[in-house]
Amino acid sequence: MQQFRSLSALMLGAAIAALTAPAMAQDVASPAAADTVGIADIVVTAQKRATNIQDTPIAMRAFDNDAVLKAGITDVNGLAQLAPDLGITNDTQYTKITVRGISSQDHSETADPALTINIDGEYINRPIALNASFFDLERIEILRGPQGTLYGRNATAGALNIVAAKPRLGEFSGYATGSYGNYDTITGEVAVNIPLGEKFAIRASGMHNEHDGYFNNGPAGRGSAGNTDAARLSFYAEPAEGIRAYVAGEFVDVNTTGVAQYGQVIATNGVLANPGYASGIVDVIPSTPELENGGVPQNLDFNPPRKSFPLGDLGSTKIRQYAIRGRLDIDVGSIGTLSYIGGYRDVKSDISQPLNGYVPTIFIQNYEKNSKTQSHELRLSGGENGGIIYQVGAFYFHENQYMAQGLFLPLAAGGSYLNYFYRPYVKNDSIAGFAQATVPIIVDKLSVTGGIRYTHDKKKGLYYNYGPQFGRGPNPPAIDDTSIARTELHPHFKESQPTWTLGIDYNPSRDHLIYGKVSTGYKAGGFDNVGSFGSEKLTAYEIGSKNSFADRTIQFNASAFYYDYRDQQIPVFLDTNVGSQVVNAGKSRVWGIETDTTVLLSRNDRFTATVNYLNAELTAFQTSLLGLTGSINDSDPSTPGNQPFDLSGNRPVQSPKWTIALGYDHDFHIGDHKITASVFSRFKSDYYLQPFNNRAELQEAFTQTDLSLEYSAPGNKLSVQAYVRNLENYRPYSFVNYVDAGGTMLINYIYGTPRTYGVRGTYRF
């Protein structure tokens, strides 16, 4: 409660500062003379209607296509370059995103992300589909905090809206851009907009991105290479007054090596690999009797190599995605606009991923994870500024997955499978209805927003689980082979949840907004090989202000928040026969303060600063795992059965206390030509990669700095940029985990991107 009172005081201080903003603005001298220009407005659709970002009562960021191109972002992993407060975890072929200490660490068949991701309104649910390339975009919007009313289930962390560039009527235009850099990096992107009369237009775009591996993995070659191709064809029409239609088809192809990861053996068959490890070890979860007296060194720091380490094999990653999505808007007079937004996506993957990072290599072998998803939303919205603004609608989502994978050890007799799992189908259905309205209390000054959503989720599957099969070679058992012992499961899950929001917005003047709100979110539950697990629930209290000063040459935005986070889903690896069990981990407490500042020092000088403080803690994490001995913090593995463990007091994954980012741009003018010098540096204090908070899972504080020098020809049609990203060449951990594979306890590390540099050229027409 003391922390809550402190946060309330900080919130009150932020509100008082914003209330006095009109008087402050009169006293602040413009940092630029009369020749300055104000900070440009950014129009966003975070509330599923077009608003100025400074008038939107949501803590958020937005970036246009130029910012994405200049940062060299081609997939979701690169977003941390523009939004340093995002935590990006690359767990082999999966991408996990953390916002304000909230994330989803599970990537099983029924797991859902905590951050809702939409591409033009198409709902993206599978972590493997998050690696779809970013190209030819209008903008990217990152919404922080639960968005359970308008965005629904799985929006406890926030929402990521990817908005593709739309065809423009009556305009022939486009661009081409390409770059070359170290690691033989080659990127190319092209888009062309073609009008078809006055009422129709099409847009075609594509991209290619390839680079050599970032790691020297000995005889195996270079790991973590990249090779992605993508294309999009879209159509836009206004066939009659009040009717607007948009359809897009998209293809993404990834064909590259697996993700390189370093492995360190801890114990084999219960015998520690290094006697020095005995100091400070505790049992984590002894997954086999042989390891009951081994366990994981809680306080040991391995200091693993981050650039060069030998691997037995690089593996391979092949992912193909086909998608079609569209939107139809029909104005229905004074009632408002009736909109349909829908999408269909087919994802196929074929992956061979080395797991342990040393020889002999253990693989995830014959890994297929295919999914077909469709989402549909029907929405009626209306109202104008100064009056009631409302939205009401319904949403439907369906997903069907097929999965096959096994842990393969290529030793004697052609190799052995430690396990093999088939999922002939895993079906996921979600139906929701929602309504939200903003009601003015004092026109253009004070308004109240209320919204509610009711969601019904249903999941079911068919599981075939095979145990160890020694000496059978690389061929897995056939899905219809009943001669080999297997376990057959028919898991299912069903749940309904309401979510709601209540907020108040106050505009003391045109350039100032103060908002406060209480909102809820939840992440759907599901099932695993052991049983079912419940949904996560979050109640968020937030106050914020958005301000412009000195003729809009200064922007200062601040928000303070407090989360009551219950039943967090935490996956815990049991053993190779079972995989992971997901447990609901009691309560977490998260609070923090975020500030964003932009200052136009002059027409040619721009300064930006982000300073975030986050305090996150697992306040009640007491649960048990089925059929195991020992406990997380108990070195005495005694009675088998449902053993409790307690992680209370630990920090959640990817929750640095401090995140700071500073940027500065300066324009040099030579006649009509312009050269822009830019520097952008990010700092993160230390954070853990697993909720167990073992020393080896700690990523220490680090900085990464980007530099660029860009030449722009008159009219901005031609630009050439030289860049260096991650000047320090520091490769932070992106994933760390202890795992037991066939009686061998080991720790695995995956790393972030090293320093990259190169030259990019862009031509616009």
C-alpha cells in the first residue's frame, strides 16, 4: 500500500503539472526563433477511429514508414530500435513481446500472446506468425496497457497495430530502396501505386532481406542467418458516395538457418559436470530421479561466449505465410458508419532447430507447426467531436492448428527420438460483443468514456504423445502407427470473460490533455500435456497527460500506472516425455512512470528523450507441479507428488527498472540539399529472462547506440544514408533457459543482433 500511495502522489503531481500547463506555456520562451515549425501531427487509429495522437488518451507510440525504413526494421524483432521500452525475446523461431513487465512466455499450441497484434485489423495469434516482415507501411502503433474493450482477449500487455500503405486514388507514385552492409546484408523494398480511373487504385509492393550468420559456429558455419521475401498486392475503391473498400493479399517466405544458441552442460545423469558448480546450487525442478541430487546452480554466472562457439549443426527454418484481408465501410446517414474488417491466414512451417548448442546436437526435428486462422469484426461507429462518440460491434476468431515435432539425438544406430508429439488438430474459437461510448460533460473540455466487452473462448484438441524410441533412425513414428506405445489425450477448455474500461478526459486548453482511467484485460486459458490452466486477469489504473508548449515546439507526455495482475501463466519445463506445464502464478504487482519528450531546438535541431521507471514483482507465486519431486527453492527432494514451490518476491521476465533513450538530429543545408546527422542511444538496466531469477538468467545493464548520416536531394526524391546500429557491438541475451534433455541438465543462451553498418539508398516518385 505504501507503494500505491507513492504512485498516487506521483500521479497527482503529474495532473497538477498538466493543469498548470497553460500558464507555463506563456512563460516558456520558444527554443527556436520565428523561423521554426511545430512538431507535426500524427493521426492514429488506436481507438478504431482517426484521432491525433496527442488527443488520444492512451500511452502509445507511432512511427511512419520513413522512420521504419531509416531504422532498417524488417520484422517485429527490430521494433526495439524505435521503441526501447518493448522487451523482445527471440526463443528460436518464436518472438515474445513484453510491455510494462507483461508478456506471454508460453508458445504451446493453446498459448496466446499477451500483446494483441493486428495487421490492418487482421488478428494475429500465433507467435510464429509474428515474424512476418514489415514493409510498405503507413505506420506502426504501439499501445501500452490493457486494451480489453476494443481489442479484446489477449490484450493485457497492450496492442501492436501494423497499418500497411493503402492504394491512393488518382495518384501514380511509389518508391524503391535498397541497402548493403556487413555480414553481406542485402535488403530491397519497392512499392508502386497505380490509379485505375477516379474511383479505383491498386498498389503492389515487395521486399527482400538476407544476411550471413551473425555467429561463427565452427565447422557448422555461421548461425542465425536471414533470408526473407515478401510481397503484397492491394486494391482500394470508392465505387459510390459513402462506400469504401480495401482488399490485400500477402505472401511471406522465410528460408534460412536455425537460430544459433550456445549450450553449457550442468549435469549428466545426476552427476555435476564441474565440481565447482556445487557452491550455491539448489534444486529447480528435478525432472528425472537421476537429477534429484543435481539441480541448477542458482548463483552461478557462466559468462558464455557471445560471438563464436562451435555447433554440430545449424538447423533450418522454413516458414511460408499466405494472407488475405479486407475492409468495407458503408456510411449509413446520421447513424454513422458500418464497417466489416476480416482476414484469413495460412502459416506453414518446417523447422529443424538445434537445441543444446554443442556436440552431439539434440534437435527439435521434423517440426511442423501449421495454422489456419480467420478473424471477422462487424462494427457500427458514429458521432462527432463535441457530441457522443460510440462504437458497437461483434468479433469472431477461429484457428485450427496441426503440429508434429520430436527431440532427436543423432547417435548410434542412426539416432534416437527422446519423444515425439503429434497434434492432429487444436481448434480455438473466440466470439465477442463490445460497445464503447465517449460522452461530453463540458463540450471540448471534459468527457467520460465507458466500454464493455464480453468474450466466450472455446479450445479443444487431439494429442498423441510418444515416449523415447531408441535406435530407430531419423524417421519418426507415423501418426496412425499404433504398434508403438503412445498416450492419447482429448483436452478441452471453455471460458467466458467480461472486460471493461472507464475513463475521464480533460482538455484545459487546445494543447493539453489530462486523462485517467481504469481498465481490465485478460489472456485466455488453455491446456497442455498435464491439464488445463486458467486465464490471466489484469486491472490497470492509469493517469497521464499529453502536452505541447512554446508554439508546439515542445511535447511532453507522461503517464503513471498501477497493475493488479492475477493468475499469470508461467510455463515450467518438466521433462522430455511431458514437455512443459503451465501454471497460474497467483498475483503480480506492477507500477511505473513513463515520460516522452520531444524538443525542436531550432528548424534544424530535434531532441527526443524517453525515461521509464518500472517496478514489477511476483507478489504471490505459490503453486505445484504434478508428479514431481523436489521444489524450486528446496534442496531436499523428498516426497513425490504435487510439490509446491514459491517464487514470491521475484521479478517478472523482461522487466528492467530503468529504460532511457536519447536522440538528437541536426540538419545541414547546402543550398537546396540537406544532410541529416542522427544519434540515438538506448539504456536498459538489468533484467531476468526467466521468473526463477537465477544468476545465469540475468541480463546485466547495457547500452546500444545508433548513428546515421543521410543526404537528401532537393524535393526529397532521392536520399542516401550511411548507418551504424549497435555501435557498442553488444549482444544482449534474448533468451536463457535451463532444460533437461534425455538426462542431461544444461543451460541455453540465444543472443541479440551484433553491430551492423552499411549504406541505404531510396528513390521516391
